[in-house]
Amino acid sequence: MAEERALAMVTCTAPVNIAVIKYWGKRDNDLILPINSSLSVTLHQDQLKTTTTAAASRDFTEDRLWLNGEEADVGHPRLQACLREVRRLARKRRGGSAEDASPLSLSYKIHIATKNNFPTAAGLASSAAGYACLVAALARLYGVEGELSEVARRGSGSACRSMLGGFVQWQRGERPDGRDSLAHQVAPETHWPELRVLVLVVSGEKKPVGSTSGMQTSVDTSPLLKHRAEAVVPERLALMMRHIRERDFEGFGQLTMKDSNQFHATCLDTFPPIFYLNDISRRIIALAHRFNAHHGRTKVAYTFDAGPNAVIFTLADTVAEFVEVVRRSFPPATNGDQFVRGLPVDSSSLPEELLTAVVTEPVPGAVQYILHTKPGPGPQLLDDPSQHLLGADGLPRRCA
Ligand code: DP6
């Protein structure tokens, strides 16, 4: 048996995902088992990612956690569930093989530091990337491989979909113990090279009702949600998978918009009602429909999660024109040069008839900025030790 290591440190990154068939409602709150399956697109980490360093050492005296540089409560039940599950898998694996090149004592305390390169809790699925990253890093630290979406799911339901790249389905599963409630890749990120994503950041504020409590109230009170889970989603999932397989943007886009709208309808059907969309969100919805109507086909599709920011799907050849339409509709108040971030966007001059038909009543400053991105891969391991968020002493580095 090799000697136990004194300190081990691992850094991973993980992506945000955006659902096109939404998850909303649990049948088991503790295990985080959903009432319906869902389907999402994993976004590229060049633009949106969480980075997490996990370290274990015999010198650490307590478990500790830092979120974006601030020390946070490590006792959160969901974080503890993820930690317990990874350690359980590690114990199982070690039980199976006598030889382990570098055993890391499972009794060592751990330090975790994590940071996002985007605003937390702004409706950009930060908990999904956060828990996916935590589980990816812990699994590497303890040498656990294989099915990890089940562990990430215990952190946040949508996090299980961030464990894979491209187009990902989270199957609701049937078993009461949740062993079959897992994420599967429907197609890799290379499957649809022209697909682009524009995140229209409307507000950096925290959402008024978190998804966990919001969906619980919906399960308790909304008959529409019950109907959606039982009758609507199964059919939509099959259809959505076909649109993705065939790279049918019109089919994909229309269904994405309808499913977002139905999710927000279940929020309105919740009692008391929940409002995630604001006036600007609704203006963006109307703008997308005017744009599509002008072109006579679905060229852009919106979707909204538990917040007012819009996520727009489109194809590469439409990006420049639509970005210009957004700029004209919501003229940037300040930092005009930083209005478009992420992947480069060509400049575009809009034909007069498009302007007249699509850009009505501009609202200056309503969209803070646009982030241009595309589908991307699942969690990544960072090999370069200079990218660790913790120093050799196990404390956050000043630059991190
Ligand atoms: C609207 O995964 O944040 O983004 O499982 O309680 O942590 P918990 O909820 P969470 O809910 C995400 C809801 C959604 C839709 C989706 O991502 O499918």
C-alpha cells in the first residue's frame, strides 16, 4: 500500500446549461427527483464558467468553502450531500481494488474555492455550473470516475445536465431511490456547428423567488404544472430530440419558445403567482416575434429561466443582424463599446423596412449587455497548477 499523501489539489471548470424543455417541480425534495424529464444545451465555457479548486490535507482542521473570494457556509445540506456521495463512491471503488497509486485519506478535511465569471443568481443557472464543478473537482480529487450526474443532481437538479457537453437530456427516472434519474448526452457540441446563443442581460439583480421554493409552490398549487408534466413534456421531448437530430432550427426554435412560455404560464398558475419575466423580458419576446414575422420564418428563439434575462438561440448567419436590432431597440446607456461581449459579432446595417417593421419604441439602457456564445463541452480538468484558486497553504490566493 502506498503512503498516504499529505495534500492533494484539483481544479476543474464546468459550464452553464440552458433548458429548452424545462425542469420545474420535484417528486422528491431530498433526492432532487423531478416530475418530468428535461433537455438542455450546454453553453461554452470560454464565455460562461465556474472554476472550482478542491483540496484535501491532513493539516486542515475543518472543512471550509469560499465563494467568489468570500468564506461561505460549508454545512449547506446540498453541498454535504454531494460530498457524502463522492466519498461513498470513492470508498466503493477502493473496496474493489487493493492497489491504489495515491490513496487520499477520506477522513482529511477539505477546502473548496469556487468562482464564476458571470453574475451569481441572475437567472444564469449559476447553481448548475457551481454544483457540476464541485462534483467534477471532488471526483477527480478522490479518483472517482463514471456516472457523476447522479451526484451533481443532489446539489441542484439542473446541475446534472452541466456534467455533459452539447445537448443533454435529464431523464426523470422511475425508481424511488433516484438511481435512474440521470443525464445523458443527446448529441455532442460539434453536432450543430452553426447554432449560436445570445444572452441578453437585463438585470444583475438576485431573483425574488428562488427556483427551489418556487417550484415547490408550483407543485403544491398549479394544476397546469401537473398537466404539463404528465401530458405535454413527454411528447415535446421526443419532438425536440428529433429537431436536434435533424438540425431543424425552425422546429427547435418554436418548441423552445413554447416551452419557455408554458413554464412561465405555470408560474402564473402558481398560487400565489410567481413572476420571473419583467417588462423588458416581454419586450424582447415581442421583438423576437416581430423579427421572425418580418422574415417569414423562425430565425431567433427566446427562452427564460427563473429570472428576466433572455437567452436567444439563432444561427451564425443571423447573429449580426439580430444584435443590431437589439442595439437599436435597447440603445446602450453607457459602455457602448462593451455592449457586445463574447464571440465576435460583425457589424451590420439594417435595411429600412426591417427597422420600421421590427424596431418600435426603443428603450435606452434596458439591456445591459449581450453575451455571444455557442454550445460547448462538459466539465474540464485544469492541468496547470498556476490556475488553482487555493495556494499551497490551502487558503484562497489573492489573485483568485
Ligand atoms: C427554471 O435546478 O435551480 O432553470 O433543483 O431546486 O436546485 P433545484 O432547482 P434548479 O431549477 C432550474 C429551473 C429552471 C429550468 C431548468 O433549468 O430546467
